[in-house]
Amino acid sequence: MQPDRTLDYYLQGALRRLDHGDFADELRVEQVYRQLAGDLISRLTMSVQFTKGVLSLRVASAALRSELMRRREGLRVKINDHLGAEVVKTIYIR
């Protein structure tokens, strides 16, 4: 094992080889979204689902939904930058 590689790196590689890459992406996208969103928005986000390039968020208030709709392209870019690949194609907010 190389010293600059994390356990997460190796687990993701193993999941991809086992053809569970979508599951690994789903976990990573949710984790990155919650990290970038911060505590308050994360608490107000009732559901985070990621399937086939679409990040679906279900939020608790109309005001938050409106704000996220306004900022969703920037959020998508930040998530993909953080992941290092164009993983999230669209963000759907309900």
C-alpha cells in the first residue's frame, strides 16, 4: 500500500472491480453534498439519492427548495470538482 493512498481509495477500487461502482458513487455523492451544504442545509435535506448521474434532493421547506434551485448548477460543479470527475449530471430538487 502506498502511504498517500487511503483505505477509501482502495475500497472504491474494489467496489468498482466488483461492478458496484454506482453504489460507491452514490455514497460519495451524498457524503460530498452534505459536506458542501453545511450543517443547517444538511439537516433540512430529508432525502439524498443518486442514480445514473441524477442527484435528487428532497428538502423540508419551500424557501430552501427555491434557494437550492437557484444555486444548483454551482452546487453540481462544486460536487464534481470535489469528486474529481463529472459524476453528477443533473440536480433535481423536490
